[in-house]
Amino acid sequence: RGMIEIGYGIVPEMQGRGLGKELLLAAWKWVLEYPNVKILRYTVGESNSVSLHIIQSLGFDFVGQQIDETDGPEQIYELAAERFRKNFS
């Protein structure tokens, strides 16, 4: 399907500095150098309001939920790679 998922974590003392959004933008731009990538996917814990805000601000759409064995309930967001290219190139 040409889908890729990226995850990350930021240590508490570095949070609140805009690093999450910058990290995601850089990672997605790097991934999009590969033309076979069609869908960008991001999963986030329901209680992680900061990450939810970041991914929504980047234009990702909510597509469903899943239960992670370690982290519990997560929301799934996806964005067409072509849409990301148009918005952030």
C-alpha cells in the first residue's frame, strides 16, 4: 500500500519547545524522497493532547482507533503523501 508510520518521543525537559512539530516535518519530508510512499500514518495515545494537536495542525485525518499492547488505546491519523508534498514543499 506504500504506507509508512513514524513515531517519536521527547524527554520531558525538552518538551514545549516546538521540537515535536519540527521533528515530524523533517522526518516526513525525508520519507517523501521515496516515491513509492503514498500514505503517511501516525498513531497517538488518546491522552496525548500535544501530539494530537501537532498531527491535526499538519492536516492529518482521523481514520480509526487501535489498542496498542503497551500503550493502550491509540488514535490513528493518515495523510496522503501527495497532499503533504503540496502543503509543505
